[in-house]
Amino acid sequence: MFARKINDRVFCLGAVDWDRRLFDALIPLPDGTSYNAYLIKGSEKTALLDTVDPSRMDELIAQLEDVPKIDFVVSHHAEQDHSGTLPRILEKYPDAKLISTPKAKGMLIDLLEISDEKFMTVEDGQTVSLGDKTLKFIYTPWVHWPETMVTWLEEDKILFSCDFFGSHIAATDLFVTDACRVYEAAKRYFAEIMMPFRSIIKKNLEKLAPYPIDMIAPSHGPIYQEPAFIIDAYNDWVSGPPRNIVVLPYVSMHQSTKLMVEHLVASLADKGVRVELFNLAVTDIGKLAMALVDAATIVVGTPTVLAGPHPYAAYAAFLANALRPDARFLSIVGSYGWGGKTVDTLAGMIPNLKVEVLEPVLCKGQPREKDFRALETLAAIIAQKHAENGFT
């Protein structure tokens, strides 16, 4: 992509990565992603905000071909998809100062071996003048590493938010044009990397509230010309109550657990409870993470394998424990051949979840009439719990 004009003195640089399908060797990217950097030309000085993933270094360097001098390079976040090209940029502009938080400085030295004298660390709320443009740096820890900050361009009222409010989308659109698509991608992004830090993100949202913001320019995905759209969504995701939803990840080897899951799903639906069902043998874990944002109840469906849960079910429990959704209830359904400790094992894997555990339903071999009745009872209990808590 060529450098794209946001206004007369602010430009979006970077690269659109149409083909990337996995992030951090873990997170699916069904729609690719973008690595956004921003160039701000003040009357006296010029600043580059963030860089790009090292795999797209050449594109950023080409976009800077006609930029003779950069005075400041701002690093909001030390992760390599934003910072990985910093050594090359500092080589091209040897007089530039690298602006970061003190904590980010240590990380960048560790990760990229940048020399100490290149840095200019800033405190929370500190400003740097570009002449007729003023950059204000605001600490926003845990979105999504502890060293992160954002930059507010005072005169233009643009918030450069790095990972905060981002979305993994490869598109030629500079600004949000398909709000539904961006909402889903931003929710996936929040679920996968922000959800464990909901309480801290809430404080960061409150911290940004006094600032007049006309535009939000994240480091992944399109720019928001209507900031309330994404700010309201984040406020809902971090502060809103759970919904009348059961998330049901399951795996079945010989159909016994599948029969139980299908009966439970039908029983819950009959009682007005929405179910998000995920076959762990084929599911997109990003979709599962998104569903956990709103879930009031999690039910794990698993057969017993070598006296414990199926590894896919153990992975789902590990994921939920790491993401720390605000679910209030949890149960387990499944089958076994001769015995085991499936319930104890799974329960021990979720210490971070503050949930009430509802009576599991396990059957030996194929489910029979009494097992189906037990599943209906579980569905009734879940529906009652949701109603008592006002989950809609």
C-alpha cells in the first residue's frame, strides 16, 4: 500500500497482510490483518508512531522514501508486530529519538537490542511538541502488555491507540465502512487478548473519557471516524452483565457425548436459553473466545480418556481459565467406560473462574433415559439461574 492521507499532516503507513492466518502461533486470523504505523508532520518536527511486523519492513521503508527526517519514533508497545522494524528505522534516521515508557524501554532493549542512548522515556501525561502539533502520551497498561501507552494528538483530537480498539482485518479501507464486520473482528480481538484484563481496561476507558476524541487510529484494522461506536462496545464488553447464553465446547469420540450434548442443547433451547456450540475437533478458538465474552454459563462436554478429560476438552478449560470470562456457572457432561477423574481434573484447571459449579451429568457408555432426564434437569437449573440473575 502507498502512504494514505488522514488529513493534510497525518498519514497512515504500514502494510496489509492478506495472507496471514495465525498470530502468536495460536490465534486464528480468518480475515488477515494490517500493521498500521502513522506519520505526523508538525511545523518543526516529524514523528513516526509505531512500525510494522519485520516481514513487511520493505513496504514501510518504501513509504518513507520521500521523508528526509524523522525526529521522534514512538513505540506504544514492545511486541514485534509493532516494534520489529524499529532497528531498521533507527538505522535510516540515526538522529531520531525513540519515545517509549520506561518499562517498554527495558523490553525493547531485551527484544531488539536497541542501544540505551536512542531512548527518550516519557511519563504518564507528558507532552512532546512538533511545533504546531502536540503529542500527549497516556499510559494504558495491560492493553495488552504492562508497558503499553497511547498517544493523543491534541490539535486534531486523534487517539493513536495501538492494540487498544484494534481489529484483525485485511482491507483496503482506511476508515470503517462495514461496521458489522469491524464489530465482530474487534470483539474477537478483545476476547483473544484483552478479556483477561477487563478490570484494568475499564480503568483505562475511564482515564480516556475526559479527552475529546474525533478519531481513533489503532495499529490493527481500520480507523474509527465515529469513536463512540468502539468505545461503547468496549464499555459493554468490560462492564456489561453476562447474557442468557450457554457456551458449550465439546468433543466426542464414539458419539455418546455428542448424544448428550445434542439433548442438552435441545432442552436449553426449549427453555429459552441461547446456546453457542463448539465441536472442539474442528472449531475456531477465536469464535469460542468471542462467545465467552457474553456467556453466563459454560458447559464442557467430554468423554473420559485415560481416566481424565479428552485433551481437547482440557485445552478448552485451559483457554477459559486464561481468558477469565465473567461467566457465573459451570458444568460438565460426558461419558466414560470404566471410571476416571474427569470432573476433578477439569475443576482443578479453572481456578481463575469465579463460577458456581452445577451438578455434572456423566454416564457409563451410551446415555440412557435416566441420563437424558438428568440433562433436562440441568437445563432447567441453568434456565432458572439465568432468570434469577436477570440475564437476558
